[in-house]
Amino acid sequence: MTAHVTSVKTYLVVFGALLLLTLATIGVAYVDLGAFNTPAAIVIAAAKSTLVLVFFMHLGREDRATAISLGAGAFLLTTLIVLTIADIIARITV
């Protein structure tokens, strides 16, 4: 098995993107978007976590079993969040 080497330039670009996304998170916190504040923050957080997973944790270069495990975990988490939100909405409307 050969080790993949990622250049320092790639790490610096990803670091810069993470800094910009952090500034975007701060901006969303101060700007009133109404009902879109939380979804905007979640989208930014998902983008940041994707960058960390792919570049710093090297999941972009792992085998299929790791990708399937990551996908299954993400699917389970999404399902649990959607069911929780559906339950909250059902309790509010009753």
C-alpha cells in the first residue's frame, strides 16, 4: 500500500476555505434571515465538515468499505434528524 501525499498548497487552500466558511457562519448569526438562519448555518457546517472529512481525514482516498460506512452513517443521522423534526412538527400542530 502506497501513501498518498497531499501538497501543502492544498492544505492551505482548504484552510482558507474553512476560514471563509467560519466567517460566513458568523455573518449568518448576525444577519436576520428569518426562518432561513438555521438552514443556512447547517449548510455551511455541512460544507466545513465535508472539507475536513475529505482533506484532513483523507476519506477521499479511502477504499469503498470506508465510503459505504460513511454513507450509511450519514443516512442514519439524516433519517434520525428528519424523524425528530417530523415528531416536533406533529406535536406543535396538534
